[in-house]
Amino acid sequence: MIVLLEAQRAGLFNRRDLVKNLMAGVIVGIVALPLAMAFAIASGAKPEQGIYTAIIAGFFAAVLGGSRVQISGPTGAFIVILAAITAKHGFDGLQIATLMAGIMLMVMGFSKLGTIIRFIPMPVITGFTAGIAVLIWVGEWKDFFGLQPVITGAHFHEKLMHLIAALPGMHLATTLLATLGLVICIVAPRFIKRIPAPLIAMVVVTLIQYYAQFDGVATLGSAFGGIPDSLPSFHVPEVTFSRIVELIGPAFTIALLGAIESLLSAVVADGMTGTRHDSNQELIGQGAANILSPLFGGFAATGAIARTATNIRNGANSPLAGVVHALTLVLIVLVFAPWAAYIPLAVLAAILFVVAWNMSEMHHFWDILTHAPKNDRVLLLITFVLTVFTDLVIAVNVGVLLAALLFMKQMTDSVKVTGDSEVDLAEFCPVGVPKGVQIYSIDGPFFFGAAETFERTLASLNADVTVLIIRLGHVPFIDATGIHSLKATIKLFQKRGARVIVCEANERVQKKLHLAGVDAMLGQVNWQADLGSALQTVGRVE
């Protein structure tokens, strides 16, 4: 409970801050209610299971996490992944995958992998986030328009064709209620600041359906039998070795996406509050939340950027707000659950339409597409297309792999292997470089991408070179391929009868070359600290 102790040491449990955090927690709890139900339904779960997730994950991530103001629960980013897992393995399979993902997150946290987000480029994150937004938007057409399509096919384009074919049969009352909910979600924030727009939309549309009783409008009651007015009991999913094997891939996907989403949310929170989160502790807290959530009827959860921002805007500055958010949801379940049966699915679909638009970050997507370097634009589009038409796992893997390859190419292009000119060497050798002595400098990391350039450049030297001096002063690091290439070059010139001197290597590079036996190959006299010393060993410095 590090964040609680830090908040106490910072004096954030005084009366004034307690009131602010209590109010923020109540407000964000109300905001979380419609979102939790909508995300659960879209993920193939029951609406109450989304609320249970928000309660358990919200409480334990707040208490055990690494951010003072993070709010956790079901999120839109998970919908596509969780829906696929539920469809294939059932809800029990989803809970087992969530539990496994929680263990993975805790291992990542204890292994100090909290900086994982730095290794995923922004075009990849933006691409798959926008792709998920498209999938959520299209996936909600059925409930928004009251369609009854027969959806077959495993791919996005097949489902899209079936939905488009079913559009002429849209249910008028359902569509009008959904449109009203969408308009309220968009317009209400301009005029009403203190009450969350999704809550206003849900209450207004539910009241209209309650009094009008339109035929054919699907509600939580007709679709799911409403919401129980009690909390879930402790239940351990039946875990077998075969289930672990078949769910290891989905579990890793949940863990990876959960880590990315939670750490992104924590970074956003830091920017809004001026604080600094503990990324490793945050992964541990999210791991604990995902282990406990399925044991109490929930499923996968992560840090929620929108709810975290709402929490901060309403004055939260300690984990108390996250705890109150969870307790508010408990109170709502115990008191208002019977009324939930009248909530139309259409208004939850409308809320998810807005969620999908916000997730897409269209302005950011367009900015990268129009102003970023060509490689980043290509990376963005590839990740986006793969997310929509294949799946998130392939999209992220391919995106990160392509980003790594592009980075290595850029690094390789930046490495220079050049012969030093007389002007460059004037301070070391005023009378000029002696005949037969050739001096080459490597500028940049000496890794596998640059090894071929190094070998090709030095192999082209004339056979009359008697002394080759290799300067490593601008080499920040060297890898195994670079060491192998250097050793091969030394052997080549020694076979020609030429002498090879290596100089100016930094301490890190020196250590690696020593362990590889390069200094033994050269001999002590051919291993020098600087160019001046190297030239002195040739006996030509005046």
C-alpha cells in the first residue's frame, strides 16, 4: 500500500482533501456505472459482471497500485480481445485468462519491467487504438439500430457486410432512443458540468422507455434478466493444465494491453497532477486487481484514462477517491439494481459510440498521417489495418517488429566508417601520416546492422597498408556481431602482415572486447588509450 503511505506522508488525509476525494470518488463511481455495463455487454459478459470488475479492480488497483489517482475497471480497449476470448472459451475461459494475465502483470512489476511502454512507438499505439475504436463502433450497430442480423464469418469484413445488409430492417423506436442518447452524450457536457453526460443519457432514455413501453426495444431486463441486488460470492474458476495451455496466448495479450493502457493512463495522470507514478508498483497493483477480479465474478481490468481524468478534474489527489468510487458502485448495486432492468441496450450502445470516438483520437491519428515522417505514417496505417482486419495480437506484434526493423535501419544508416584526413590528424601528427599507416574512425554504435559496412570498407584497403589504426572513440556500445566483425578484420590484416592498433574505446566497449579476447589478439602494445599513444607506438610522432 505504498501510495496510501505516500499520500499520508504528503498530508493528503486532512479534512479539506478528504472531502474533495470523497466527492471525486462518488462522481467517478457514477460515471463508471453505465460504462462498466456497456463494456461488459460488448465483451460478451453480463452487465453486473462489468460492475463487479469495476468494484474489485477499482478498489485493489487504487490501494496497491503506483498512482495516487488512477481509476481502474473495464475499458474499451479490452472489448475486442475479451469478446473473442468469451466467444471461443466461454466466460469461465475469460476469467482464467484474466487470472493468468494478473500473475503475468505482477511478474512484470516485480521484474522491473514498468518501462515497457517506452518500447512501443506512438504510431503503433495510435494505430491499434484507432483500430479498436472502429471495431467497437461497428460492433455496436446491432444494439444501436435494433438489428437482427444473422452474423457469420470470423473476419471483420464479413460481419460488416452482414450488418450493412441488415440496416434496412432497423427498429425505428430503438434507433430513435439510441440517437437521443448519443445527442445527449455529445451536447450535455457543454451545458451541464457536474453531472456525467453518460449518466444523463442513460437516465433520460430509460425513463422514456419505462413510460412509453415501446415494443421490440431490448433492455437489460429482456436480454439479461436485470441485475442482481447483491454482491458476488467468492468463486475459483476450474483451472486445468490444458486450459492454461490453450489460454496462455490470450492471457499474454490481456497482460500486454493491460500494462500499456495502465501505464499510459498513469502518465496522463502525472501530466494533470504534476506527480510521478511508480510504474513497477502500478503493474503489481494491476496484477493483483486482475487476479482478484475473476474470483469475485469479474473479468479483465486496467487503468481507465477517461475515468482517471474525471477523477482528477473533480479534485482527487489520493487513492481514497478510487476506494470511494468502488464503494459507490457497491451502494448502487445494493439499492438501485431493480431499476437497471429498464435500461435499453440502445443507450449503452450510444455511450460506446462516444467512447469509440474518443478512443480513436482522430486528431492525433490525422496529425501523424499528415505530418509525421514517412516510416511512422506507414507504421500507423499497417497497425490500424491489421487491428481491424486481423486481430490486435498480430497488429501489435507486427507493429513493434516493423518499428524495431525501421529503427535498426536508421541506426545502421547513421553509422559512419571513415578514413581520417590529414586535417583531422594535424594535432596528433603535424608532419603528416607516415606512409603505410591508415587510420579509420567508427562513428556510431558498432552492432550487427553496421558490421557489414565496417567489413566492406576496410576490406577495400590496399595491400600496401602496414599499420591499421581503428579509432573507437565515438562508439557508444558494441554487440557480439560487431566484436566478431572486428576480430575477423584483425585476423585478415594480420595475415597480410599488417599491424592493427585499436584505440580510444570507452570503458564499456573495452570491457566487452577484453572478455572477447580482442586485446589478446592485438597484444598489449596495440591496445592504446588514445590516438596520440597509438601513433607513438608506430614511432612517428615528432
